[in-house]
Amino acid sequence: MEYAARVRAVCFDDDTYGDWSDMVRFVREGEVGIGSSGDLRVKVGIRPNPSNTTAVVTANATIVSVEVYDMQGHRVLSRMVHGKRTKIVVNDWPKVSYIVHTNTTIGTNIQKMVVE
């Protein structure tokens, strides 16, 4: 499927807008899903999700690294991995949502993880 996009800057402090960018066209092949993003060949599970003690990240390919970010974009965990699963202990983490970047040998997957 072919898509087209344009962007512009918005300053909410004084309600001003920049000019629209030139049109950018791109083609997306394969399935498009909601809830995760990244390379569609990479299948990642985070269980349990939500979690309150430990979350296990599994993948269909060898995981190279896992990075977890809070919703402000601050990295709260960065771990090198060499396997198809890893555990994340979250029992002392703030009870909010996080973004998990799972980098594998075939691509990257990005998902939301909730700590309760």
C-alpha cells in the first residue's frame, strides 16, 4: 500500500504553526497491526502484561538487547541479551506504562508494557 505524508511544526505556547513540509511518499508492504510496531517479522511477547513483579520477554529470534523507556522517553533499562527470552524485574518500578524496544537478529519490535 502506498502512503503520503506531510508534517509541520506546532508551538502550543503561543498557538503558532510552521509551514507544511513537502509531500513524502512511501510504500508499506505486509500486515499493519495496532499495539506494537517495528519489523513485522519479529514476534515478541511480554508476559504477564500488566505485571507487578517480573515480566518475561520472549521472541521468535535471538534477542540482542532490550531497552525500556518511560513515557517521558527516559531509558530505565538497557540490557544485552543472547537468547530468545529474558526476565525484567519490575516489582520496585513506578506503576505506569513503559515502552519496550526488543532488538533481535532479524529486526526490532516496540511494545507497551504496564506495571501495576
